[in-house]
Amino acid sequence: MPSEAELIEQRLEKRAELLRQADVYPARVERTHTAAEAVAAFVEAGEPDFEAEGIEGVSVAVVGRVTAQRVMGKAAFLDVRDGSGRIQLHFRRDVLGEAFEGLKLVDMGDFLEVSGPLFRTRTDEVTVAVRSWRVITKALRPLPEKWHGLTDVEARYRQRYLDLISNERSMELALLRPAILRSIRNFFDGRGFVEVETPVLQQEAGGAAAKPFETHHNALNRDLSLRISLELHLKRLVVGGMEKVFEIGRVFRNEGVSTRHNPEFTLLESYEAYADYEDVARMVQELLQHVAMETLGTLQVSQPDGTVVDLANGWERTTYRAALLEHTGIDYYEHTSLESLTAVSEAHGVSVPEGTAWATALDNLMSNLVEPKFVQPTFLFDYPTELSPLAKRKVDDESVVERFELFALGYEIANAYSELNDPVDQRERMIEQASKAAAGDDEIELADEDFLTALEHGMPPAGGLGIGVDRLVQLMTGEHSIREVLLFPALRDRQAQAIPDPETPAAHLGGVPFGGVAEALQEASRAERETQE
């Protein structure tokens, strides 16, 4: 089995031969049909039977990447794939003459342009009877595992382009995600919401309890943060009179990397004046049902392990306190001190690191012992005030706020609340949060004086919503790792590798050619320049 470097050397030689004949990287191609359109046109035309010679019918010009080759002396069958799918090509020596011999210069992964009439083979395959063809891109590196698929998870994430070429499921996910985003936009547009854009670089990264990424703006000579939320700027727009707004944007949190977390992710937030958290809960249910029907065609979302998430009838409702009591027997009303809450947490196997705030310890208890039990869509209402500095207190119990989170498959899908619009109460809570930050808590809701100033001009009652789009895509696709629904997830650095001997022709590191391969590429470039001169 030749090494990758040897295969590259062979391809470079073929490239040189092709360049002596014609340009193998043309700027323009002839294309009349995609692969799918060609098959459809053939069916619509009446499908003439297979004939050994003199095929008549629909003629097409198609382009695509070579994904299979079967050369059999006087004939050859190749498969090419474009963005719409795959189509088979039939080459015959007696039809093509010398052009048939050029197939020896074609490798898997090359792009071809072919033209000719369509026919159906005896194996029932719609096929192009090639009358003319040319290479329009010569690939220098071989495809992974001879088209049997890229199975190494690390390689799939680092070289997503190879993953998309090799794995149909990865391409399916890549196309389904934008379909879900379009469906979300259709839903909000139909309800009269206005889509807006807010700053990514912010003076204060507020709207969530998370550690931001920080940077410095040279021209303004000031430190800025990448946003961790969309909330505070969207609320400014509600203050300004925009009653229904939403944004789908990237946010950045300097946190760990896992199957559920990525340091940059896509967030949907919406704000509606004169609505409360009950209104938002109804909207969220309708949103998920709309997205499922529009993109999947069903409200029964199947998972790889056989679980079916029922978005039609599976919705459940409970409260934060009731859920904790039901699943752990713990009533946090009885554990109002950090010491007491720490003791009961550790008794249930949940450790509480030193310096953890009471609210954080309580949330960890819920995250570890309760949330994983919510498989069907479950609304968890009425959170402790300490966990929700931007939510409105309940009238009958000021120790809790009008907030809910939606869970499914054991993880959070949505977070919403009746927005706190009392500027005095909001300032007091932000000052309290600031004191916690000063005590060393770096995941705390920070004060934003400009937002407070806006709030003091008056914001109407409003219901706000946040949905992690990546997790919503996970739910709709049945993927349990966020890395599967992100085209380019954050990854840890590669382990240090010894740099190979540059004199060894086969040496390369991390996909970057060294030694003989690099020299061959440079030599090919020099030869081309000399020819042009």
C-alpha cells in the first residue's frame, strides 16, 4: 500500500501531464443539470431503454467529484457527486477514442465535467453516456479510506471538509441546521417580530452569569468583551418602542469544552412587550412544534437509542422546588445557608467546591440530580430569586421569580422569564451581584450602568426568551454531542508530535506537507512559471 506522500507524488505527475494537455483548474465550466435534475429530466422524458449503441434522449452536461471508479478494459463506469447527489458515468473506448485513455490520469476526488445523453443501465442505474469530458480540478491528496468513510472522530472534527465528503450523515446535519434556522425565522416573522443585530464587542458583557472573553480595541484604547448574551441590548430596543424583537447570533463564553458546551455558540433571544412568562411558554411549545413539522415532518422526534420525544402530547409542567423535592427529597427552603446546602448536597454525592455561592451550589444540585430525568419536554417554573437577577419576582412569593426553563433529553433547551422592569429593584440586584463578583465569583451577572439608565426611562412589561440553537438542533436531529451539529467545533490542541525529517519524501505533519511533497509542489510551480514565460 503506497504511503500518502507517494500517492501525492503520483497525483502531481498526473497533474503535470494533464496541464500539458489543457487547463485542469478552469474558471468556467459547462453545466446544464445537477445530478438530481439530470435523473428527473430523464424520467420525465420517458426513459429510453438501454442500448449498446446509438442512445437517443435527453443530453446533459454535469459536473462533480469522482467518488467511484470501475475500469473494465474497453469501458469504464465512474460515479460523480455534486451538491444534489450522485450520478453514474459510462465511458466507452470505441466512442471516445484517445479521450478514453485520459482516464488513467483521473483519481478519486478529482472533479470532472462530462456531457452526453442519458440512459438506464440493465442494473437500473440512470447514467450519462459520456461523449466528451475533461478534468476541472485535480485533487492532490487522496480521499479518506478510499471512500469508505472517515471514521476517526478527531479527524472528522478537525477536517470537516473530509467528513462532509465521506459521511452522508454529516452532510445531512450540515443542511438540516440552516433549515431549522429558516424555520425559526419564519415562525417569528409570522408573529410580527422584527429581527435585529446587536453588538458583539461590548463594554460590559452582561445578560448571563458567565465568564467573557476579553480583548482590547487599539483605536479607542479601551478593553472590550465578546458578548455572552443578547439580552441587555435587545431590552434597550424594547425601551425604545420596538415591541417584538428577536436575534439569532453568536455568543462567547470562556468556559469548558464538552459534548454540551462550546465556547462560541448560537443563541436565539426574543422579547415581547406586554407578555409574561406564561405567554412565552406557550410560544416556545408552538415554536418547537413548528420547527419539527417544517423540517422533519413529524412531532415524534426519534433518538438513536430508540427514545421518542413527543412534541405533540409529551409536554409536562412542574416547579423548581417541586421537582427538587420529587426527585431528591430536598426542600431548599430548609437549607438556606451554604453550610446546610453543602452538607445535603454531599450526602447525595454532589460535591461543592470551596468558595461556591449558595445559588451556584443549589443549581449544581439541580443539574446533577434532577435535570437528567427530564426526557420528555418539561417546563420547570418559578426559580429562586438568587438564580435570576433579571427576572420579575412573583407577587405571592418574592423568594422566587417568574422564570422557566425547558428541558428535554436531560438538558436545557430554553430559558425565559417575565422581565424585571423596575429600575430600582434591578439596580439593587446588580449591586448585590457586583459584590459577589468582588468576592471572587467570576461567573456572575455584572452591572451595566448604560442598561440601568435605559431601564430608568421606562420599559413596558415584557416576556423574554433564550434558546440555545445548537441544543435545539441536537434535539431535532437526535445527536447527543454538540460537536456533531457544529461545522467547526472548538477542539483541544493536538498532542505534540515530533517534526519528521524534512529529507524524508513521505514526511508530513497534521496535513501540512514536508520534505519531498513540498519540494515537488514547488517544482511543479516553477515549471509552470517557466512554461508561461
